[in-house]
Amino acid sequence: MINVYDILETIRMIQDECLDIRTITMGISLLDCIDSDIDVACKKVYDKITTKAAHLVQVGEQIEREYGIPIINKRISVTPIAIVSAACKCSPVKFAKTMDEAAKAVGVNLIGGYSALVPKGFSAGDIELIKSIPEALACTERVCSSVNIGSTKTGINLDACKMMGQIVRECAERTVDNACFGAAKLVVFCNAVEDNPFMAGAFHGVGEPDCMINVGVSGPGVVRAALRKYPDADITKISDVIKEISYKITRVGQLVGVTASERLGVPFGIVDLSLAPTPAVGDSVAHILEEIGLEKCGTHGTTACLALLNDAVKKGGVMACSRIGGLSGAFIPVSEDAGMIDAAKSGALCIEKLEAMTAVCSVGLDMICIPGDTPADTISAIIADEAAIGMVNSKTTAVRVIPAIGKKVGEELDWGGLFGCGPVMPLKKESPSKFINRGGQIPAPLHSLKN
Amino acid sequence: MKAVVTVIGKDAVGILAKVSTKCAEYNANVIEVTQSVMQEMFAMIMMVDISKLNSDFAAMAESLEKLGEENGLKVTVMHENIFNCMHHI
């Protein structure tokens, strides 16, 4: 029997503390759409996406209504397009346009998978796809792109790092009129996961089934509210409180995923147990860290608090759902988190500290605005640093930086909505060009040899 | 299949009657009611059987929420599964 306290707690979590399901993402394989004629291939892609996801938004809204829990995004991820487009031997931009049209037709706000996986080198189609990313992101509205340039098993493809520094810049340059938004739709990964439901880095891995539903939960506000009740507890208790609340959040993710899967007739994949902030008041990961006891996020102690938070979220969520996957942990996107924005503006949070935090959080350097005159090689070196952290720690890391073309430190880029706004953060001036231009492959670390 | 209806607001004559009449309109059988009035605030939690609704769930939920708005009350209608999953292993 449900008791009154439990009912009121659930309602309070949803109404006052911003508990929501961040995304229901349908992963769709496009392997059966491959054709050497790009027009034929694109038609197959459009038909498959619009058939499989025809009822995705409608079912999402129905579940939202029934359980009274907001489901913020309904999204689609597809097989990395470099694999699908390889046989066409021409510019793959048409695939991006097709994805965009299909996303509009079924009513999803973002579609991910304009991607290439090049951790150990480039195969047919990869270079063409990577070079086309700036154009693809500039001429579409809802398409997201990602490139995996390294892994613990393979090491880091430094040639790809070099290329991606240039591509990130071009994405921003081509979308100056839209606050350089192109770069916000591009993620450069190390150890990319194949079942990630979160954008912009979602793609549907080749090891996944033909179609499946993955769910991303959220709820930084709920965690902070729970911690506020224990102002004097020791840190072990803090970890326990986070675990308990994470369990409850994840249970809702499991329920929504199972229900969506049944109604859509598509297998249920994983719950990504993440704390994903939004710029809304009371929905900030930085504020959780401050609730634990930091005057400002970014100060000394931030890495330790984030490590505890990230670990406790997973421990709490692991028993709450049948399968965990995706990125799972605490996200630290600067522009999408009111507390991070404040901390960056005040100078307490700098990019070096963010880099350290990425060693213990769920992903990496995320939604960070950098000066418009940053050379491509510097962006490549940021990517290489971040990939090294991922490679050595056997975790996913990523870089999503936005060169604020024409802007300097102190100014900001504002996208509104879930993407928020970010202050331009300072970078080192010294050049890493010689290192980046050496090219080649950083070998995999010793501990990759586990067999 | 059950739903939980919560009603919170300033106490007034006939709140329970209005909400249960609306449930009856949709053929939702009221199984259990807990209510309390603290100072002047009225709080009621009602468990209703929704397996024989004569309309869809969304229509009933919207209608009850609208009734709440018209009477200055905050009404929520949620399927029992969300509470069960969150609070029971």
C-alpha cells in the first residue's frame, strides 16, 4: 500500500524540485539502408526513421500525462552515418538533410548520429564525413554530430585530433549569426558509448539491436533538496543520502522506459543514470557541490565532492533498473548549469579545474565557450588532453567547446532554452602546434592489455 | 489499475463532493480517501479505480485539474505505478 508521505514526496520532487525524465531516445540502426546510390540510401533512411519513430512523441506525451512526470525530450539516435555513407563515395551532407527532415516529420527536437568512429584510423567514408560536419550542422536544425577519436583499447588518433580542432572552429565560423551554435551540436569523444541517449553525442552503435529505447533520467534539484536536510551530516551520510535519492529517480526512469518500450513494441535498452542540469533555477549540479560545502563550485575540493557525487549516483541507481548504460554519472556542462555559469563568471571555475573534474564526472569538457581567436591547434590539444584522461582512466571523455567567433574573455554566448548561456573562458596562450602536427597514434596504455 | 488524485487548497464546503462527482462522471470508482484540514488548508488524497473508465485517462486527468483551477485548488492525477515503483522494491 502506498502511504501518504510517499505520495507527497513524489509530487514534491516533480513539482518543486525539477525531477524529470530528460530524454526518451529511440536508437535506430540504418545498416539495412546502405546503398551505393545516395538518393536510394537517403530514401531508405527517411522511411525507416519515420516508420520506427512514428509514434515516439505521442507515446512519450501519453506517459507524461499518465504518470504526471515531465519527459523533456524525445529524440532519435542512428547508426554512425560514416558507415552508412561509405558506399556512396560522395559528400554525405544529403544524409544530414534527410535526418533533419525525418526528425521534423516525427516531431523530435534532436537527432544524433552524424558520426564517425576513428579511434585507430580512418576507413572509407570517415574523412568525407568529418570534413562535411561544418556544412551539415550549418544547413540543418536538429542534427547532432560526434566523432570518436580514441579509446583505452586503441590509444588516441592524433591525426583525428588535429582535424577535429579545425572542424570545431569551422562549425562555429559557419554559424556566427546563430551564436556559433554549430559547435554546440558537435562532440569529440574518447571511449564513446554505443547506447548513450543524451545529445549531442548520441549515436546507435553497430553492436546494438535494430531498434531500441534508451532513457536518460535527471534530477540535480532533487539531490540538492535531499542534502539540504542534512546540513551537519558527515560525508559518508551525504553519500548515503545521494544513493537513496538516486535510487528513487532511477526507478522512475525504469518505469518510463519499460512502459515506452511496451507501447512502441521496441525492446528496452538501458537507463542512463545521469544528473543532467538545466539552466533553470534549482536544477544545477554545481549547486549540489556547493550544498556539500563548497563556497563556490570550482574551488579546491570540487573534484573530491564531484567524485563522491558521481559514485553515489551510480551506486544508488544500479539496483533500481535492470540494465544501466550510456554515460551514467553527473554531467558538468557549463552553459547548461546555473551554478556553473555563476562560478565561471566569478572566476572560481576555470578550464583547468574543469579538466580535473572530467576525470571523475560522467563525461568531459562540455558546453564551454572559448575565445573566438583560439587557434585550431589549441582546440586539438584540448581534445588530446581530454582524450588522454579518458584513455588512461578507462572512462568516456568528450570535448564540446564553442569558439565564440568575434568575442573575447568576459563576453558571452547566449542560446536560451536548455543550452543556456556561457561566459567565454580564458585559455593558455602558449602554442601546442608542434605536438599536434606530429600526427600519428598515441599508443594504448599498458593497462589496456587485460587479456 | 488505480490512480492517485491529490487535492490541496483552501478549505471550503463541498470539495470532496465536487471531486468525487467528477470521478463518477468518468466511471472512476473511489476506493479510499484520506483527508485532513490543517489551519485552513485542505489536503486530500484519493485512490480511484480507473480500470473501467468511460473515457481515456488524459481526459479525466485534465477535467479534474480544470475543476481544481476553477475552485482555487491544486489537483494532480497520477497513475499509481509511479508511486509503487519509486517507493517499493
